[in-house]
Amino acid sequence: MKIWAISDLHLSLGGDKPMDLFGEHWGRHWEKVDANCRERVAEDDLLLLPGDHSWAMKLEEADRDLGFISDLPGIKVLCKGNHDYWWQSVGKVRKRFPRLHFLQNDAAKIGPVALCGSRGWDLPGPDGFEDGHDEKIYRREVERLKLSTGAMASDAQLRIALVHYPPLTHRQPETEVTQVLEAAGIDVCVYGHLHLGGNHRPVRGLRNGVHYHLVSCDFLDFCPIQVGQC
């Protein structure tokens, strides 16, 4: 079993939110994602998608976008992103899209792989972080990640975390999020949220036992990357 990852598809197949407003490279990007996934991902592989799946505002408006993801090859595992407003009740989401695995305050074990996940939030620091509003959300997301890691199977060969927001930066290499991941014995963490065109220096590679991968689709030229194998 190979494990692949790609995020931030920002689909709007049932709406009117063209992503090429953010650059020509986004033109009909879902077709590139579809072709690249079908070329690489086998049906018994894992395909991890850490957030920002659809621009839909309501669950019923996400049918075409989540149907697109459902039809991609592999066993799909998703966590929530900051733009996934359609994702309110995880119970309703799971009932509507039974072919997808959604992580929220819990964990999953698929074959020899244990998976946890949380949306995360902006890290505390000088760049626009508000001590009141942002601090409250950040604390809640850290606790949700603790719940998710605590629910992971102990007998897995590989332990993977899906987090939408970057769990660390070059200026903040150690955060409460990284501490939770390290304490839980996470082997691989995939994250997204960042996009081309911003002043980003994403952290990739091995840090304190955790291998971090930025998997936003435009950073990957709309092609999933392999992040593990069991």
C-alpha cells in the first residue's frame, strides 16, 4: 500500500468560483488532479486530503465536488480546512458521502496505517494573531488534535497526521501542535493551506522524528506526492 497526499483542491464544480482568478496555472485544475491521480494512485492505496476541498457553503451544494473526490482512485481520507463551510456535522457528512473517510476528533485505522487529523489554526505570533479570537480557536484545535491522536490505534506500522494549517514555520519550529504530534509518535504529517504567490517558506522534511510534507495542490503542480508505503 502506497500513501499519497494532495490538498486544497478548492473545487467549485457545482458553483461559480473559478480558481484561475488566482493564476493561469489554476485553469481547469481539477482535470490535472484527476489525470495525475489516475496515473499514480492504485485503488488499494491511501489518498490523503488535508483540507479546503470545496467552495460550497452548504452540505447539499458540495455533492459534485465531493463526488469528484469520491471517484478518484484510492481510499480517501479527509480533514477539514478553513474554507470547508459545508462541513458542519461530521455525522451528516459521513452519511452523505459514505465512500470517504472524514477525521474529526477521532482517528481511523486502514490496514497497517493509523490516521488522525484536525484543521488547526494560525500559530500564535506577531503576524496578525489576535489574542482573543485567534487564541480561542487555536486552543480548541490543539485539544481536537489531542483527541484525535489519543484515539489512534497503538498497533499501527505507520502513524500519520493530517493538519490543514501549517503546524510549524522556520521562525516557529516548535509549537504546541508539533509537541502533540511528537508525543503521539507521529511518523508523517501532511499539511496544506499555503499557496504559490505568497511570501511562504514552507517547512518540509524530518523534524524531531516527524516527516512534514506540504501538499497544497498548486505547490505540487496538481499531482499527488507519495508520503509513505506499508
